[in-house]
Amino acid sequence: ANVRSAPPPFTIELEHDESMREESFGVLVFDDGEALEVLEVRPDSTAAAYNAGVAEPMQLRPGDFILSTNGISDDTKLMMGEWRNKHKLSCEVRRPMTFTIKITKSGPLGVEVVHGHLEKGVSLVLESISDGPFSKWNQDHPEACVQRLDRIVGVNGCTGGPRKLKVALSGMGVLEVTIARNPSR
């Protein structure tokens, strides 16, 4: 597996006027129970304005993991509450680590995915792995196992939203699959 390590975490500070009524600072996130994944940074939002004012390595982007919000890190429900109810946020953010695997598909993949029906985001979240090419990969490559809550972010060079990735996974034969993982797990 070709592994690309993640850069170290960084902190972002977001603040909007309490009267703005902007939901979640213009950031759509997915709660996987362990971290919040950024699905979208809406244009003309507090988060987009933050991004415009910082260098690219410090920008919040789809696929990033929010590890803590206002000091809360062990409870994603409480973290979501901070996003929804506060006008000021301090968040620890981490880019994913990625690696690429090659599997041969001749039938079902043997994976269940979360939010494969959504238009937003850049991944398919693996909910479970059962008998199929991914479990065979895991047996043959214990040093680079694909795990529950890993994200599929590319298939044979195809990247994009969940629907596009599902279509790319529907092919048969050799599939080169790029996996993203929260490096803090």
C-alpha cells in the first residue's frame, strides 16, 4: 500500500456575529461517532471568509476531520452542539492520511457504506467490511488493513462525491482504491 502520512493537526478560529443566524458557520459536517468530517464549506460563509484570510495549508476543506471543538473532543454530539449553538469556535483540524490498495472485484465488494446517497462530501464512509475483495486485501496485507470508518476517496483515479465514487466501484476487475483515514484513530 502506498501510504501518505497526514500533516500535523492545526487550529482554526471561527467567529460570526450572533445576529447572523448562520447555521454551523457555513460548514456541513458528518458525525461518524469519533470525529466530525467536513463535507462542504459553503461560499459566502464565515468559514469561507476564514479560508480566504489564511494560507492554503491552514484552510478548512472537505475531507478534513474536526478532532475537537471548543476543547470538547470525546463526544461528537457535544461537538455538534458547539457548531450549532455558539458564535465562536476553536477547532483542532486534521487532514486524513491516505493509502492506495488494489483489489480484484468479481462480485459483491463486501462493504457497507454510509452517506453514499449524498451529493456533498468527497468520500464513501465504510460502515462495515464483510466477505469480499476488501476482506481479502486485509488478509493479504495485515500491515495496511482497511478499517471501519475509513473513507474511499478515489477509485481508478476517479474522485468526487459519493455518488460518483459508487459508480466507479460498480466496475469489475482490478480496482485501485484510495483510502483516507482519520490519523488520530
